Amino acid sequence: MMSEVPSSIDPGAVPRVRPPDTVLNGVGIWRGWLDPQAQATLVECLRGLVRAAPLVTPVTPGGRPMSVRMTAAGKFGWVSGPKGYGYATQHPSGVPWPPIPASVMAVWESLSGCPRALECMLLNWYAEGARMGLHQDRDEADLSCPVVSISLGDSALFRVGGTERRGSTASLWLESGDVAVMGGASRLAYHGIDRVRHGSSRLLPGGGRINLTLRVVT
Ligand code: MD3
Ligand code: FE
């Protein structure tokens, strides 16, 4: 006799090993998904990545320099300059983007619920005083794929609203090791980082915050 297989198993569905700890305006948040050891190992990997593809100061669509500095890994990264902005296959220096760390790939596979392969990891660096204004992420072609965010280092006050800029918003502190998944209706939610509590984490010796956002671009 054949062994019993639960009929509910869908080979296309990627199981999430645990439900989110919090859902804020449709954004799922897994607290401490990466433990302190995994965070430290990942930071070492990111140090090498930043040496290969140095941080750059992006400009807003309005032409103002951002306080956050950025680089990327994977098939695509984000570039901006006086001539405009968008996804590109090379760092502004002309080097290809470094590969996405394996531990980051594993986060995508565990929590995105997305059948498509990860194409881009953007790295945002928040030095003391850096913030990110309320915006939507809508430059990716396939909006059925979520954006997944990994927070490392100092705690950040994350704000998320609805799909219209003027709507009401809710906030929470993202801490080192937390992972947030923006899928479904929340994929086009307005969001930003109001402030970072400098020195709140001991992961990075001089303080500061790293945010990794994982994306399918095409
Ligand atoms: C909600 N980064 O890189 S991550 C960004 O912490 C960005 O650096 C912030 O916004 C950061 O674009 C916030 C959480 C996040 C990322 C993408 C989203 C929330 C999102 C896309 C849609 C809705
Ligand atoms: Fe964003």
C-alpha cells in the first residue's frame, strides 16, 4: 500500500516555517529571524561586498543627495545620478555587482513565498542621522513578487501606510535580525525610516544600521 501523502501539499507553494510575529499594514515581520551569530557572519560577508562594490550616495528623483548610502549584489543593483535612476547590471565604477550571500538567498527562500529567483539585494547604510523619506517601491516589473527586508545593527523606526501617500500610517521599531516581507496589498504601500537609534545595537562597533532589501526586478 502506498504511504499517505497529505493532499494539501502544493509543490508550487513555499512553506513558511513559522507565521510572522507581527503584521503591520500587511507587512509581515519575523523578529530575530537571524540570530546574533548569523548576523555577525553576514556582516563579515558584507564587509567584503562593500570593498568590491563601494557605497555610493544616491540622489532622489528630485536631485537631492540622500542621507542613506547604497550598494548592491546580484544580477541588478540600483544606481542614480544626474541622468536619472534605475536598475543596472553594474556598479557605477563599472564592476559587476558581487554575488548575493548564500545566507541571504536562504532568507528569500524561507520567507518570500515567491517561486521566482532572487535578482537583487540592495544594501542601505544608515550612518548616524540618516533616514529615508516616505516612498513606494514600484520600479520592479513583477509586482506579484514581494520585497523582503533584513535589518542589521541599530534599531530603526519603520513607518508604513497604504497605497496612497496621504493615508494613515503605523510605525514600529525594526531591530537587528528582524526580517520584514512586503507582499500582496502591502507591496505598493508607502513606507520609510523616520529615525535610527544610534548605538542601540552592538553588532557594528561604531554603530549604524544596514538594511538589505531583496527583490525580483524583471
Ligand atoms: C514596504 N528600505 O530600500 S525596508 C528601500 O530600512 C527601503 O532601508 C527601508 O524602503 C530601509 O526601498 C525600509 C522595509 C521595506 C522595504 C520595501 C518595501 C518596506 C517596504 C516595499 C513595499 C512596502
Ligand atoms: Fe522602499
